[in-house]
Amino acid sequence: MGKKRVLVVDDSSLALMMVRKIFASRFPDWEMIEAKNGDEALTVVGEVHLALLDFNMPGMNGIELAEKLMIKYPGVALYLVTANIQERMQQKADAMGIGFVKKPISEHKLVEIMG
């Protein structure tokens, strides 16, 4: 069986770099696929086991992308990673069954997600 794959979608190069560094050091058995926005994510994704989605991106937001990924890849673990910590945003994510992570994502929080 191949490596497990994580999709990280964020228009911030710094955020991608931080997550890439954590995965390289803590989860070297995972393959990380990166995308800068939702449209790019849908073209590069392939089968994934976990997706970390920024909310505020050009084009579709993280919730819209999550809805598309849920249809395309039922059972994928989805997490909205955002600096937008409004309660209604967390409620929307909860209602959809999506995890919610406040930015900046820390190594501790990523380890917690990976379980």
C-alpha cells in the first residue's frame, strides 16, 4: 500500500511551508499535496486521507471546497484551518462534520489531529 496523502490548501506560502516542515519532521510516512486555492486543489488532489483547508482564499472558500471534497472523496478527514475564528464559522464547520483549527497551525495541534 502507498503512503497516506494529506492535501493542504492555503494561499499563504508561509502557512504551506510551516505545515510542510511539520509533516517532514513528524510524519515522514505521509505524502503532502499542496494547492494555493480550491480550483487547484480539485485538479491535483487524487485520493487523500486528510485535507487541511484554509477558509479565506481566492475563488472558492474552504467551506465550498470542503463540500466538493466530501462528494468526491467520501470519508476524507477535513479540517478548516483559519484565522477567522467567529463562532458562526465554527458552527458551520461543526454542522458539516469538519474539524476546526485556528491559525497559525502549531506542531502540537497537527500532532493532535493526526492522533
